[in-house]
Amino acid sequence: MDVEILLYEGFDELDAIGPYEVLHNGGQEGADLSVRMVTLEPRETVTASHDLRVGVDGTLGSPAVLLVPGGGWGDRADTGAWAEYDHGEIPDAIADAHARGATIATVCTGGMLAAGAGILDGRPATTHHVAHDDLREVAEFVDARVVDDGDVITCGGVTSGLDLAFHLLAREFGTELRDRVARRIEYEPSEDVYLG
């Protein structure tokens, strides 16, 4: 299973790096899984919301899973999820990936970028608390750490991305693998998962 994490200026570091570490460790523990950091246009680095510069592995391809981080929604920053929602290119890319059969996984206000793509309309979903009201305008808001509606998986803010990644490991490769990875990084995945 190939996973691509879509980076953009102002994304929240933990939204992307937490799931990356969980999923990468899943591959090291034997899952047929690869994970890459990608952007829409070729570039070497992206600057995240707390000024961490992150290297990029390439541009968006045709992954089995497209993971979209959030960041910068609540303060309506010039960079981050709010700005990308307004620009429209990332929501369009999410809609295209979904139409080609990718599972879309969103962390934090990355869920609002999926909402902008039109793939959350009337579906159960969650996001960071700063965007709950915005999400309610298009989706069936669910108060859970992770919401799995089949081809779209959303989660709450920041640290919930770890739980989303562990849920994805369990869903695709079984709980034994998930538990090995959890032990490896000394984390207890949340069981607060809503299945749509």
C-alpha cells in the first residue's frame, strides 16, 4: 500500500510527521507499505507552521492513500489549510485522487481541505475543534478521535493523526502489526474510532 502525505506551506508539523513515523514503522515491521512526503509542484522543502523545514520526496502521484495534514485554519493564516482551501488547488487534487480510487485520510483541519473537495458532503467526519462549526455546514459532524467512512478517514486535531495512522495499520494489516508498532514507539492508540 503506497501512502502519500501532501505537504503545503504552513501545514502543522505533527499532523504529517506523526502519521509518517507510525506508517513508516509499519513498513519496517513487515507491512507491504511505503510512505512519501509529496507536494503538488516540484520543490525540495516546505516550511511548516512552526518554521520546521521538511524535505520533499516528490510530487503527488496516484497513491492508494492520500493523507492530508491541517494547520493554520483557526487563525486564518496566509499559509496553511485556510489559505489552501481558498486557493483551491489542493481541494481539487484531493477530489481528483478520490475520483481515481484513493482513500483520503485527513488530519486536523486537513479535513476542511477534503470538505473543499466536496468529498465530505453529508458524510460522517471530524476535524480540529476550531473548525467544528465549519465542518457541520457540509458533513455529519462526529465527536470522535477518528472517523472511518470507508474511502474517507478523518481525525481530530494534531495528535489524533497518530490514532488515524494506527487505525489505518490495523484496518489494512491487522491488530498484531498495529500493536508491534505501538510498542515500538511506546504509544497507546485510542479506541475512540467511529465506523461509518
